[in-house]
Amino acid sequence: MSTTHPTGGDVPPEAWSGVHRGPLRAGEWVRLVDGKGRKHNICLEPGKTFHTNRGGMSHDDLIGREEGFTVTSTSGGEYLVFRPLLSEFVVSMPRGAAVVYPKDAAQIVAMADIFPGADVVEAGVGSGALTCSLLRAVGPHGKLTSYERREEFADVARRNVTQFFGAPEGETHPAWSLRLGDLAEELPASGERYDRVILDMLAPWECLDATADALRPGGIVCAYVATTTQLSRFMETVRLHGGFTEPQAWESLVRDWHVEGLAVRPGHKMIGHTAFLVTARRMAPGQVAPLKRRRPAPGAYGPDYTGPRAPEAVDEPETSE
């Protein structure tokens, strides 16, 4: 199914990248952007016409051309035509649950160190946005096992992943296994071992014991949580478990900039808080990470705190100048 053209051949199908090179073909998805930044994703089908409030345009006028061109509709509307990037696809794809935004997916892939050939398990597949990034990272020789409790979410994710990677009818990405069920119950029963575990769910602390048993020594658990109370509960549970290194938490904020001549200033919109990310590494069996060398801040565990609490930290030794 490889198509050649003057600048080189198509991306090999066995790479499962979800990307094509060369002229646009029937069955591919393209992204149309007008002068006001409004976006439309369409699947190219011979003989069909795409209608907008600025008139229509024939799919046949797009098929066979190299992406990166401008097309004019019957009423004079101009549209840029490109294949959608993964980051563009996930924010516009059909949703069953909220998607993991590209800024967080990129942080997960980088900070959880997802590598080609990795064995990864994902709890909470949602609409499949993070799944696409994880599959792109592990490649066809890795393994991604996704657990989802709700069948309607699993169906949406399956369609989205199939669409992005262009899998043939009835097939999906060869590295992907989608399972209905609760990771806390299903993962221990499977007896499988993994390099990375990604938890995108309301109560990730409930899956920590199963995660610890499934992770290989040196493996990484990464949790994606939306609220400060979830963040606190998960981090304290990780500390109390004792089989992980000290968890690290952060969030990322993305702000665009307006740049026009000497008018250089922050943009009026930004992608602010979407979620907190937490990572920790699995210790070898029977090994325990050293206790923190500092005590909690005064009032950290006040009378209103009802969550888990890790063992008391030790005082820093006195040092002279």
C-alpha cells in the first residue's frame, strides 16, 4: 500500500505511525482551516462535497494534491488543507469522556519515559486521546494494555484509535489490547508484568497495590488527577506503601504569545490547569526507599486531614558552616 512520489515514499505501514506522506488519498482525513481559524475535519470520499456557510467544495478537488495548499469554496471562502497532527486530532475527535490534552500527554510520554518496545498498562481509556500518544511511543513492538470500566467509553476510544492509525476494518493497532474491567481486580489476575503504569481515574490510590505487584523494579507509575484532594490522597498513599521512591507532582500551563512587529505580549488565552501529574519509581522487592530527611511543614496534617499518612520523617542532622 506504499505510494511513491518525488520527495520519497510513504511512511511504512508496519511503523503504525498514523501518518502518511505524499498526495492526499481517498479514505484519509484532512483538516480545513478558514481565515478566522475555524476548523473542520473531513474524510475524503470521491464524488462527495463538503458544505460550509461559505459554499461547498468537492472532495475530488482535494484528492491527489500534496497537503499544504489553499482551496476556495463556491462562495469564495478560502481554506488551508493539511493532514491533522495527532495534537489536532485528539482535541477535535468524538468524545465519550474528557480527553487528556496534548500538553499533558507530552509530559506523560516524556516524564514517565515511555520508550519504543515498552510494556505499558493504562487505566481509564476515556476517549482514546492518551492511548494514541502511548501507542505512538511504544511502537508496534511494544505493548499497551488499556483497562476501561465503561463499555460506551471503550467503544468511542476504539473508533478513535482505529481512525487515527488507519487500521483496516475489524483490526486495530497490533500493540494495543483494550479490556473491559477494573484494573485493581483484573491486573493481579492476569499475572502480567509491565514497565510503566498510567492511572487516569477518579481514585488511583485504589489501584496502587495492583500497580506495585505488576511493575518491574525500576518501573514508573504515573497518575493523572484533576483536583488537589486527589493529588494529596494519591501522594500520601504512595508514601505509605513504602515500595516506591518519593513521588513527584507538577502541572504544566501553556500560554500563547501575540507577536506582530513590536507588539509582543502574552496572548489573551491560555491552556491553564487541566490536571496534576504524579510519578514515582518502583523499588526492588523487599527494598524500601530512605525516609525523607525533613519533617512536614507545621499544620500539614491538621485536625481536618483524614487521609493516609506516611511514616514520620527524620530530622536533618545539625551541620556547621
